Amino acid sequence: MELLPVHTPEGYDPLDLLKPLAAALSGEGPAVAPHLQPDRTFQGELPNDEIAAVISTSGSTGTPKQTMLSVDALAASAMGTAFALRAEGQWLLTLPVHYVAGFQVLVRSLYAGTQPWVMDTSSGFTAQAFVDAAAELTDRVRFTSLVPTQLHRLLTDPAPETLRLLRRFDTILLGGAPAGAALRSLARSHDLKVVETYGMSETCGGCVYDGVPLDGVELSSEEGRLWIGGSVLADGYLDSPALTEEKFTFNSGRRWFATEDAGDVALDGTVTVHGRLDDVIITGALKVSAAKVADVIEALPGVEQAMVLGIASEEWGSTVAAAVVGDIDAELVRQAVHVELGAHAVPRSIVTLDAFPLLPGGKPDRRTIKTLLEHA
């Protein structure tokens, strides 16, 4: 089957992707592969005529993988979202279309028959650019999809017009990274209709909304690892049959995807995600939850965001390290963690940043942050 690479550099109009995407979804055109790098070539052949798109994973912890998404999977994801939100409407696009969260805004719009509006990101993500774009929406029902860093910027000393337009959205999908307790509380205090999503490129984006799987999606937990099954699963990775076989397996007559995340599934099917499997830091033979340490730090006055990682140590195996966005003394951070979680959870290395370095899709760049902590 033919594959149509679509270069989407800075300044590219995402609406130009709508026509070839519509053709791919209807089976009348080749699969589309939006990508950021110039002169990108794709190796390998698509396994069948049902593939509508090849979307790159974020590559936040390694080399990006090229995920093959079928017409049926994308349709199931779009319909599942419509059922979960109990409506279809007009979407504001704030994220790059070469990553699944932005790409799905176009897919949902095509299935809903609505016209998406694109935010001007030529000067980066700013509150004013968001306000200008949100003010252009015309449909009665309105949605947008943000990553936590974007919402944090919008809620930092927000203007009344920013809050008015944020409240005008029927739902704000928030995903791509953990939101953190402080940001969730701040959003609630402004009466925003935020729905936290969990998913990845391999599941056509978000497939769990506020802990509830979309229709047709099932999750299980085995030895702490989350597995995802259902109609939203990708067909695998382009030109990577061994990796496809490793990550997508059959069990009880259905396909499952092995995530890199830890979590629990309750008897009623609701899901609690605890973070990445490698977010459990073993230091001096003691286990530390990076997510819990980050929650303690983010609850401190003056802290806007926190990321906690394990870094190699000859003495301890790994030690706890924290990158903090905000204005706070490192010793206060250590004291708070010591009181709440114990001495073994106290970060030995702390760096304070004006903002987290980000990947093009808006996720924090964990590899760069880890390098900063290792050299602190």
C-alpha cells in the first residue's frame, strides 16, 4: 500500500492535511505520514490496505517509533471520544499534527463534520495566541486538547478573558504527561471542565478518560504493568516486526499492547495510572515512588511543576533527583519530602528551572532533564 509523507515544519498549515487525511480514511487515497524532519524517508511496507496513518511516537525516552494506525482504529477512537464526551463539536488545535494528540483533532473533526480552528504557534504557545484562536470558534459545542505545560501557562496569572474562553469549552482534554495535583486543583478552582486522558500513539491517543476506558477499550494489570486491548490498537510499527511482536501480543483470543506504565484496574474497570514503570526508584534497596515525591514538591508554595527521576549512583545504585519549576529553596524541598515520605525519598540532586525543556509535541523532555540532573 502507498504511503504519503507529509512534511509539517513550523509554519505548515495543519488544515492542508485534512484533504489527504479524509482520502486515507475513506480508502480513496494513500496512508498519510505527517512528520517534522525535512526529506524524511520511510522504510518498510504497510501490511495491508486498511492503514490510514503512520504517526511517530514522542521519543521522550528513546528513539521514536513509527506507529501504523488503521481506519477502523481511528474511527473507534473518534467514536469512543464522542460517546465519552456525549457530543461532537468544533475543535481548537493547539498541538503539532505529527504527534497523535494533534493529529486526532483533525480525525475527530472529519468524523464529526466540523471545521477545526488552528492556533497560531509561530511564536510558541502563549496565552494571547490561545485567546485569539479560541475567540474564533463558532460552534455551540467546543473542545480542545492541551498538555499540562500549556494549561499551566494559561493559568499563571490569567487575564479575565483567558478564563472566560477556557470556561467556554465544553471539555478540555488534558494528556501527554501527568497533570500533577497542583494543576488539577488550580483548574478546578477556575471551574474548568478538564478531563484527564491516558493513552499513547499505539492506542490512537487517549483511550482512558478520567480513569474510565473508552467504549471497546479494556485494560488489565499484570505484575503492575498496564496492558491495553480493544479496537483502538495500532497494527504495529512500520518496518519493525520484532518490536511489533514484542509489544503487541495475543492472549485469550485478542490483541494486547504492553505499556511502559504501572497501574491498577479496579473490579468496575476503572484505571489508576501510577506512572512509568521506571518511575519506581530503587535507592539503597529501598523503593521510592517518583510520582509521590513530585506530588509533595508540587504542593509547596512557589512550586509550579516538578519532575522526579532516578540517576545512577555508585554508592546507592540510584538516587532521587528533582527538577523544579518555580521559586523555592532546595532545602525546603528536602525538608518537605523528608517529613512526608522519609529520608530515603529525599532528592539528593535538585535543579531549579524557569521552564521544563519540551519536545515538539509539548511533553517535557525527560532525557534532557535527566542530563541536567546528572550534571547538577
